[in-house]
Amino acid sequence: MDKLPESIRELRPHAAWDLIKEAFKLMLPFLAGLGIREWVNNHTTAVMWLAAFVVCAGVVFFDRLIPTSHPIRKPFTESWLLIGNSAVLEDYADQADALSGMLEGIWHHWDRAGKKLTHPLTADLGNQITGWSQQELNLTHELLDFRALYGQHLALVRLRFQEFSSTAIIDGYPSGDEYVAVKMNISNHAAFLREYARQLRASIVMQQA
């Protein structure tokens, strides 16, 4: 069997490494979304996750194969990057919707137990629950789960889209905002993520026009 050309043999390890690295980086928000959806019993089939991974991996692989000087390389990679970012933004928006529903459910659980969830993201939670019985303290388990997922979500959005901003991003976590403000901020945050995704899709159309 003929040996592969030197340029191909040198490219293969680099392409394989970038394939693994970039694919897992693109999959990070999807995996984070899976954790949130599992919590609220909004399951997604394994086929969707496999398909998302294959698409992301394929983009990275072909980006490496097309030479930098090739005339189709720049528009090809830019368009696929915008498509990928748009999909990630939509997934983040779905995560925000799930978090909003999760917070509302927690508020109702507290209300039925005769407790008021006034500041769900406060750093002063310990003082709020001083003197509670063990049964009442069990109410905090859901809230702590929510706070962990919410903080993770904000961190991932900041990391992936540093140019994106919303009141939820600005206020951050922990936050002294009251329940109503937090709920509204999360809903607006989801809407802004979807609007940003729409703008990216529109820019693809403009590039191809």
C-alpha cells in the first residue's frame, strides 16, 4: 500500500485533536442543558445528542481539511460558525425557560408550606432559614439545586458569548433581587438569547445574498 503524502500524515493528528477539542467545546452547552432538563423531567432522546455531536464534529473536521487559501473556506466556516452559535443560543434560551419554570414551582412549594420565597438568589440564605424545623429545611433542597443550575447557566453564557448581555447577566449570582424581579429577568434573558440567535441567522442570509 502506498504511503500517505507527508502533508496528509502531518494533518491527520492535528485534525483529530481539533475535532475532539472543538466538538466537546461546542457540546458543552448542550450537556449543561441536559442536566437542567433532567431535573424538570424534560427528556431528550439520545439520537438528538448524537446528531448534534456528529454535526459539530463534522464542521470542525471539514474546516481543517479545506486549505486556508481555498476560496470557499472563509464563507463556509463563518456560516457554519454562525449556525452553530445560533443553535447554542436557542439551547441556552430553552435552559432559561426551564429554570424559570423550576423557580416558579419552588415558589409554590414554599407558599403551600407557609413560607415566602422573597430573595431566591441571596447570599444571605442561611439567616433567612434560621430557626426552621427539619421539615421546613427540606424546602431548601430544591432551591439549592436551582441556584447551582442558575449559576452554572450564567457562567456558561458569559464564557461562550462574552458580547451578550441581559439584566440576569449583569445582576449575576448571588443577587439580592426579589422573586418577581428574578423571574422577570430570567424570562427576558431567554427572550434576548432567542433574539440574538435570530440576528445571527439573519446575518447568514445577508452573507449569502
